[in-house]
Amino acid sequence: MCQPAWAAARTEAVRLRALKDLRRIRDRIGRECARPLDVPALARSAGLTAETLHRTFTRAYGATPHAYVTALRAGRGISFGEASGNAGT
């Protein structure tokens, strides 16, 4: 018979693994933010469906993958402009 503590530990391990995979996906989006976002390809690389990736990413980070990459691009665009002395132009 399975001990309740074992089941809880297994559930926690699965949750932590999912968060680790999402962190990898988030990091990949950050590295490749200048390229078009391909959610199905990201999902395949993590062994998920596009719908599952969308749902779990949104739950974990509070934004859809597309909203996340849009905010990232906007933030980096501002910082690149400020770094080159072209802020606001």
C-alpha cells in the first residue's frame, strides 16, 4: 500500500519537474526573442501539447507565452535604445 507521504512527495516532484521545464522554455524564449515565437515547437521540445504549454506557462508566469515575449521585446527595445543614446527616438 502506498503511504500518503510518498504520494505527496511524488506529486511535489512532478510539480517541480514541470516548473523546471517551464523555466527552460522561458529561458529559450528570452534567448530567441528576436525570432518569431513558435509555441508548437517549444511545446514539442518539452514533450507537451501547445495547449498544455499555454495553460501551464500562463498559470506559472501570469502571462501567455506571446504576452511574455512581447513584454520582453518591448523591455529590451527600450534598454537597447537607452544604451545606444537613442532613447525616445
